Amino acid sequence: MKKNFISLIALGAVGAFTLSGCIVNEQGSDNNGGNGSEQSLTIACGAMEDLCQKWTETFTAQTGIKTSYVRLSSGETVARLDSAKDNPEFDVWHGGPVDGYGAAVEKGLIEAYDSPTAKEIPDKYKDPNHNWTGVYVGVLGFCSNKKVLDEKGLAVPESWSDLLKPELKGQVSTAHPSTSGTAFTTLWTQVVLGGSENAGIDYMKKMHANVLQYTKSGTAPGQIAGRGEVAVGLVFSHDCVKYRDEGMKDLVVSFPKEGTGYEIGGVALIKNSKHSEAAKKYIDWAISADAQNIGQTVGSNQILTNPNAKTNDKMAKLDEINLIDYDFAAAAAAKPELTKRFDEEVAAKPRE
């Protein structure tokens, strides 16, 4: 039975963090208003590189606020924020699965912000405590190279059990859940499907023999499959579609029939930002339909959370996919211990 998105369980257990801030201009004086040329922002961006660039360039052009970005996976973002939490290098986190944002909330790295633009977004895509707002949805899928599968006499995978076939030894690419939000979505999906954390780890142990390598970036497995280095990559489906449209024509998307996980890609205010007022302007903008529509201009076709945003036929059809009940709060709370177990019990072990 196909499952609808659950209403998000409140992240209230991990708290909301509120801090007033001011913008500091280039001369070092306080500036709560000022003109755009005196303001600057740095974004920790979890989307594709070209989308990060387009987001920041467009915001700068529209507001005059100089905005740059650093492309980071979810695990890297939390680590960077934690290492400099008293003097953060970033003002906003934009893109990437929100269970990573939940981990940042637990560490006190995100400041609650109730953006007026967020009123446009359905509650199921927002943290009840205003720690983050969802700007897109991505569905975890199989990104397969049809040519490689044909050469091996294998069908396009339609089940998680298909990835355990001995014929796929060394033919699966996935990222590492310690660094990648995409890969943690895979791990948490197995926890939900198996009914326990032990069951989730057990599945990953079984798949380990078939994994060529664990990449740092969650999008890289789609490229590796597209180049024919493996038969299957585990990525969010919109990334596979993007690579196919950019010339990797052998790629095909499929979804596991037992059920699959999904991400809500978020935007959030970094605690102790030196430019919090400008950062709030960026968040207000990022939530808007116009900003969400930018993805399609660079081939990123995530499902968008703003009801006024555009849709197209390259976006995943949620009513045709079996989605698991993905509890983002539970996933965030479990992430540190689960990724530690993955390091020790899966990734560190030799492949049979």
C-alpha cells in the first residue's frame, strides 16, 4: 500500500534556539538595516554545485547583498558548524536532508526563525519549532546503468533485495552515511523497513560486499553509474534524472517496491550569524516560489514545497511511489550512534 507523507514529529525534544543578531558591515560597525552593498552572506549549500551558484547569484542580483556559498554534504556541514560554533563561518544552511538539520539543532548550531514566507508552506514540510523550513522533496531511488545491467543479464532493480544479488558484487555505489545525507537516508530506510537499528545495520552488512566504494558526496554514485563503473548508484532520483539529461543516456530510475525513504531539503538560520538580518532575508527569499523555481533552470527537478511553485513531468510522482513513514526527528536523534556503528561494523570490514 502506498503511504502518504506523515506529519513531521516535532523536533521540540531537541529544542529551539533563539538568538537576536545584527549585521556587521565591512568596517565592523553594527548595521541592522543599511544598504545591500554593506552586507554579505556565506551559505553552506547542500544542493548541486550549479544550483548553489544560481541561488546565490540570483539573490545577490535581486537584493544587492553579496552572497557566496560553500558546497558541503550534510555531515560536513554539521562538523564545520560545530567546529566554529562561537564564530561561525556560515550564515545560512540551504539544501540537504533535514535529519542533518535535526542533528545540528541537537548541538545548538541552528537558531529558530519563523519566516513570514513560511506561511505558504504546508506544515508537513516545516519544523514545528521553526528551526528549518523545507524547500524541496527528493525521493531515494536506484540510478542504474541499463547497458551494464544488460551486459550482466540483469533486470533493472525493483527491490532492495535485488541489490544483494551476487552478480552485483562490486557493482553498487553509495555514499557514506557519516558524510552524506543521501546515504543516511538509505541507512534509515533499512532501519524502518527492518523494524530496528540492528536490522538496518544487518542489511548494510549484506550489501557491503557489492559496494565498489563509499563516496563522500551523496550525488557521486549517480555519476559513477552514468560512467559505467558500476551497475547501480543509490541517489535521490532527481539527481539521476539530471545526469541523464546532461548526457549519461544509459541511466534509468527505479524505486524499490518494499518502500523507500525521502528527503525534505531545508533552509535554516545558523546560530550566532554575524549577519542575521540579511540571513533572514535570504531565508524569506529561499522559501518563495520564485526561488524554488530556480532549480528547474539548471536541471534540478526536485518536488517543490511551495504550492505556488512550478511542476514538471521530470519530477518524481509521489502517488506512484511506496514511501516509508520517515520520522525525521527519530532519524536525527539516532544519527550519531548509527553512523558510528556503520563505521565500525560495516565500512571497516573487508569485503567477502
